[in-house]
Amino acid sequence: MPRFHERRIQQLRGSSYVITLPKEWVEESGLRKGSAVTVIAERELLRVVPAGRRTSVQLSLDADLLGELVEDAMVACYEAGVSSVRVQTRRGRAEELVVRSRRLRERLQGMFVALESEGSIVVEISGDPFRSIEQALSVALQSLVRALRRAESDMSTGGTPSPELEELLKDCSGYASILKRMVSQMVAIPDEQTPFYALSILTEIASDLARLVREVEEALAPASRQETLAMAHLADALEQLSALVVELRNSVVVDQLADLARSLREAGRRTGLRSLFRRAEDLVSTLMRLNALVMVASEDRADLGPRGPAWPSTT
């Protein structure tokens, strides 16, 4: 749990100001006199982290207590940015847990499972495969586009979902989890390029994408021919969106996002998949708010020079 410490600012000779660090935090972080820390300064906020180090979060789960929810708990740990999970169980059940956990690896990238003993397994989670939130979101949208177009193709050749469609849907779900994980790590691990006031909207975007993926999975199962044609229109819209998200720092993108939101709203009214189109519209609307925040951050940088908050690079 967070611990709050109040400190008085002191002034050294000249223009330097100093505060003391909590002894407990220094020792728990493995720091000592002379150790380096990174100081991230934003408007009305100062964050301090050990220099050159990423925080490693480790948790333990009780599989017997969680029962059938143990896999959901592991997914939650993954999306929360946890780096290592030890799952304990009754003696002799660990191998069963390994099998159940490895099924999750089919959609959760960077997840590795090892048998530790007859009563426990260890799940290790490696780094993220994307350079930025924008890249992760663009790839996730492209994956959804491929799934929707595969569904249209399956319907035109007999109506039975193909194994390829099932794999594409697993990819979509996995990318949604990666995006949640990246945003969680931004909350837990300060990034000098991401202003703290953007984190709430980034969290909302990750949730919007996850809900859109679930809606697509549910809509594809019983899809009729007419609904599949509507999904082809949705695929076109999401493909356009995947190209726009990498330009969120550009002020002209807001007009294109607004046009796309209107197009999704109108298309949703003409189909039986209004809820699905509304979910896509929600994602676009949230991205519009993020774009507006980017513009505010840009204005702050112009006013404050090098002291102003920076925005994540799309390169």
C-alpha cells in the first residue's frame, strides 16, 4: 500500500533545494549513499525512481482459494503489469496448473510458465513487444480488421467459422491485454515522456479496446449474412482508425476522427449490430479526447520550453 511522507523543503547555498527521502523506501529499493535516482518533474508533481531500473512487481496466488478463477487472476496480474506470479496449490496439483496456465500463453505474449515444485508454479512475464501505446493500439486494430474480414470470407464460403478466425480472435484478445499491461506499467513505472494527466484517458482507451474485442467475438458467433456485411463496413472503419492513431499528436487528425465517429454512428443505426458500432464509436470518441489533451500538452511545452511535459513518441 502507498505510504505518505511529509517533508520540508530546505535550501542549500545558492539556488538548490533539497528534501530527504524516506529511509524505508531507500532500503527497500536497494539504494544507499551515492546511489543514483531519476527525478521526473511535471506540473505540480515530482516523481523519484531508482535510476536505470524498472520496478519488478511479484505476487503470489492461492489456486485452491481461487478455484476456477485462477486463470482470470493470472490474466489480471498480466494486465496490471506484474512481472512474476507464484501460484501455490495442494501437493500434486502443480502439473495441472502448468497445463491450464500454458493455455493462456496462446494469447498472452511474453508469458512463460515453469513447474517450481509439486505444490507451486512460477509464471514469468517478459517485456512488451511494442515501442509505444500508439503502435500497440494500431496493431490491435489491424488484428481486429483481419478477424472481421476473415469472418466475412468464412460466411461467403459456407458460414462456418474457420480455425484461422479463432486464432485471429485470440490475437485480438492478446493485443488488448498487452495494451492494458502497457498502460498499467505507465502508472506504476514513471515515464519521463508521458504526462501524468494522460494516464486516466489511456486507461479508458485500453478498456474501450478490450470491450470492442469482446463485442466482436460475441457478434461473430451467431452472425447472419446481413450482419457479416455490416462487419465489413466496421472493418473498413477500424482500418482507417489504425492509420490515424499513429498521428494523434497532429491537430488535423481531430477532424478525421470526428468524421469517423459520425460514420460509425450512422452505420450502426442501419444494422442489427448497433451495440457493436457504438462500442467502436466510444473508442474513437475517447481517442478524440486524448488528441485534445495532446494539443494542450503541446501548448504547455511552447509556454514552458524544456520544462514542459512531453508526449510519447510515435517513432
